[in-house]
Amino acid sequence: MTTVQLTDEQLVLAQVQPTPEQTAAAWTVLPERVLDLNWAEIALLAIQHRVEGIVEEALRLSGCADQVSASVLSTLRRRADLADARYVACYDALVALHRQAPDVVANLVFLSHAWRLRLHRA
């Protein structure tokens, strides 16, 4: 049996929760270690896993954002904004399709970004 040892950066990302508030709460030791981490790597992992918005907002909520490179925060925010714009465009396209052919989308199940649907409708 092989044991895989995660890097500190991977562990930070492994603690990401469904919301920024839950993520900030899960990052219990982050404020003590924030300067020791490779935030460029964490940003890349967040982008790969499509949680850049959660990570960026959780950094602000945890009080650590001012200790992370401005370019990393900017990249996370920009990528999160792009993801949100894509989501809204797809949602709007589905709404338009539903208006024209409700039978086509009546039985679709969406698992990704389900929590955003509530926010978008609000």
C-alpha cells in the first residue's frame, strides 16, 4: 500500500468547503502559516478545481488576503468573475430554451454550482 503525502498547498485546497464562510472557518491554522505557502501554486490548484471564487473570498473573510500577493488575488477574482459570467450565460440560455421547449429541459439535473442557482434567482 502506497501512502501519498500532500503538500501544504494541497492541504489548503483540500480544506475548501462549499461556501467561502465555511472555508474560512475550516482554515484554522492558515493565519499562522499564510506567509509560508506558495500562493501561486494554490491559485493554480483552485483554478484547476474551479473553486477560485471560494478561495479568494475565504482569504478575505479569514483576514489573510493582505498577506497574499495582489497578483494572485487578482487572478483568482478575475477567473471567478469569468466563471460566474459563464454560469449566468448558460443559465440564461437554459431559461430561454425552457421557454421555447420546456419538455427538453424538464428532466435535467444540475449538480455543479447548485448553490449558485439560489443566489442567481434571489
